[in-house]
Amino acid sequence: MQQKRIFLSPPHMTGKEMEYIQDAFESNWIAPLGPHVDAFEKEMADYVGCKGALALSSGTAALHLGLKLLGIQPGDTVFCSSLTFSATVNPVIYEGALPVFIDSDRETWNMSPSALWKAFEEAEKNGKLPKAVITVDLYGQSANYGPIIELCNSYNVPVLEDAAEALGATYGAKKCGTLGKLGVLSFNGNKIITTSGGGMLVSDDLDMLAKARFWATQARDPAPHYQHSEIGYNYRMSNILAATGRAQLEVIEERVAARRRIFDTYRNALGNIPGISFMPEASFGRTNRWLTVMLVDYQTGVTPADIMKALQEENVESRPVWKPMHLQPVFEKYAYFPHQEGETVSDELFANGICLPSGSSLTKDEQERIISIIRSLLRG
């Protein structure tokens, strides 16, 4: 008999979600918007430490509106982290702009300041600076924002922070999502907290958020009839989903602590095996360890694909590290700047990395089962 399926990062409900949802039903606030949306926005802004937040249908919608707020036009260039999910880059294409991909560094696995410097140097030489830089806080680890922000400020180029995977993580004393001009959060079903589907745009610039709010509600002009002077989008979050998010947000610190414990257990059990290592934690902040990511060196005699196959045979879900955007068929024609000449960090991480089950509801017995499967394969 096959054992119970272990998922990579399943939703983890608190039990309190239904209280908020029931309130929404009793008040008949079922359609998009409503008091739970307003409350969720305020509570999230308070948690991350910014002046305002805008609840949206997805993190991708937040990225799209963020780019529009930064004035991205067809033909503009946008510098983007290469090691990420395609949702980071797709909105650049929506606006007819051109992505330029930036490699990772080894300390954070996020945007390499040295590669970014080379990209700016080349752009300046060609007389075409980017209109924005999209950083990514990969797997819950913040990028190294000190040199990145300093470099972007020197060229007067704004940063849009994709913190979709990093709610609860920090850079110094600041929460991820608040390091750029605008920040993006995601509450997809696999994230550290979830609203089933949804996202948020956060910023200290309340005028920008007001404009995004206008666009996100179909850009309806303030008139007694339906009048539209701009193109809008149906991007707002429903009151039901926001009710779910409010209950989830109440336990965010518990969820971060649980995922960090899960990471520590994997590292303690497997980290001393020759050829096995784990995603580092940069000294300047706290990662939320959204996913535990393990690197498998050739000296182990196995590959990440071998481990994924062995886990799948035992009904355990795992995933490869994100395939870098500069290697994707849809984006391969765009420019790419490696970390160093002849050193492409994101390619190595993709080739050698595996994401292990990391959900905050993972039990000790389930994690021991996963570790046992990996140990058996490495011994074999």
C-alpha cells in the first residue's frame, strides 16, 4: 500500500480562517473588495513596516501594476534576476519592454551586484539605461540590497522588489518587500501564508498605490455613469480571500519558525555527507526558508534527478531549482550578464539543486521518511 503523499509546500490552515469567512458571508460581502480586504491591507502594511498596501488577485498582477507605475513603455529595458520563476519577467513582456537578465551571486543566490554593475556599465555605454530593476528574494532569502540600491540610485533607476517567496524574511532591520520603491508579495497556495490565490503591492508611496488601485478596479472614472479614460484591469482581491489571509497573517512568525526548524533538521541530517550542501543564509538578514534547497555535487555519485525519482517512487514531491530565465526558450534571445566572466552561478544552481518538502505542517515522521529515502540512495 502506497504511503500518504508528501507535498512540497502545501497550504497550512490555522482553523481560524472560517471565522473570518463566516463573517464575510453573514455580512454578504462576497464579491471583490470589502472590509476584510481593507483590514488585510492595513495589517500587512503594519507587519512589513510600510505606509500602504494594495491587495490584488495575484503577485503577477502586483508586478504588472508596479511596472506600469514605474512608467515602463514598449522598447524600454528592465534588468531582472535570471534565477526566478517566469512570473517575475512575464509582466515586462506584457508592457512591450525588453528584459535583460542578471546572474546570481553565491552568497545569496540572488542578483549579483557585480553582474548588475557590468549591465549598467554596458547600458550606459550604449546610451540606453534601464527604466527599472526587478530584484528577487529567492526561496525566502533577501538579495544583497546595500550595493544593489546604491548602484541603482547612482543611475536614478528604481527597484521593484519581487518578494513573492520572502514574506517574513528580513534584510537588516527591514522586512522583505520594503527594500525597493515598490514591493510585491504573493499568497499563492504554495506560499508561506496563502489566500488560495492572491498578491499584494506594498510601498511608502501612497500616491503610487492610489493610482494602482484605480487601474486594478477597471480604471473607472469618478462619474455617475460608467466612464473610462484609461485602460484598467480586473486585479482586485475578493473579500473572501482577504478573510483567509487575515487569519494566515496572524501566524506568520510561527510559520517562519517552523520552516526554519525544518531546514535545520535537513541540514543536520544530511549536511555532513560529502557532496551535499544547502542554500546559505546571508549574514545581513533572516531567510524565511520558504523552501529548503539542497545542492548535490557530482562526488555523491547521484544527481538531483536521481533523488527526485527516488522520492517520487515513495510518493514524495520535490522540485528542481528554478530554470534560469536566460535558458528559457521564450527568453533566450535577450541579453544576459553572468556573475563573473566564465562563471554562471545560476546555471550551476539549476543543474545541482533540488527543493525538498518544506511545508510548515510537515511532521517529524514525514521528514524522517524523506531523509531516510535520500540517505538510502546516497549509500546505495
